[in-house]
Amino acid sequence: MITNVDAVRIIDEHRGDAVIVTTMGAGNQGFGLPSVTHREELDLPVAGAMGKASSVGLGLALAAPCRKVLVLDGDGSLVMNLGTLTTISNMAPENLYHFVFENGVYAVTGGQPIPGEGKLSFGGMAREAGYASAHEFDDTEELATNIASVLNEKGPVLVCLRTVPEIENTPVQFREKTRRGTPRAIQEVSRAIEG
């Protein structure tokens, strides 16, 4: 399996000038994108909007069709908004890359198993919904070797990453605060996209 930090590091290294929308574990201050990013001005965290990162990413992809948009989603988040797969497929943004961090649990709320764990195939659902392609990785080296070719495909593309669960049991009020909240990130990403 892949660790969160390895996954976000590999994605960040290959992003170019792509906007990255994060939620849940992928946006964690300690082991998510904020811990490795090289383009913070193009990072858009949507903490507190569980299940909606893919919808935000779709809006950005449609608004900025000449720029790649990478959504770093959680499996628990995607389960909460499965309809996004058909919405994204219907709009068919060629610049959207939807990464799903599959750890089998709601990691930021204590580690409860997600519904359907071990029975779901997000890649299969995405293909059936109409995504252009879907990939699955459970090995760090395999992800690092193949990510460049995945990001050269026409989207929408779903990329399932089997990740190690990193359970957050610290009460919310005691967790490390983000340096950069969503309102500020929206302003900075807007400025960066507009040039």
C-alpha cells in the first residue's frame, strides 16, 4: 500500500501548473499535500466539505479548460457523493484527474469503516459512469512510474490509490490548524489562474 505522504509527493512532483483540490486526509497538514506542496498558490483545500471536492474540481475544470485540475478525494468522501461520477462523466472535462485515496475508513473521524469496504470498485463505477479511463495503484513505485502517462491522458480520469489508513483521533479543536484556509486559497488560486 501507499502512504498518504508518498502519494501526495508523487502527485505534486508531476503536477506542473495544475490546480489541486484536496479534502480530508489528502489535505491533512501533517501528512497530506500541505506537507509537501511546491505550488501552494495552486492548492485549493475544501476541508469541511466532505464529499464535495470532486464537485469543486469539476467547476474549476470547466471554468479553466486549458489548465489541469487534480482532485485528491477520499473513499469515504466519494461514497457520500457517488452521483458526482455521472455528473463529471456527463460534462466530460478532458482536464480533470480524480484521485481517490482508498484506505477503507473514515480516517479523520476516528477510523470507522466506510460502507461497502471490500465490495466497491470505484474504478468500475467510474468506467460504467463514462469516465474516459480509470487506473488503480497499490504500490508507490508503480504509481511513480506511471503517473506521467496517466496525466497525459484525456480526462476525466479516475485514479484509485490504495493507501495506508492514517487515523486522526485528536479532537478537532486540538488538531494542527491550517496556515491557509479555504477563503484565502480561493483568492490565491483565482489570481494564479487568471495569470
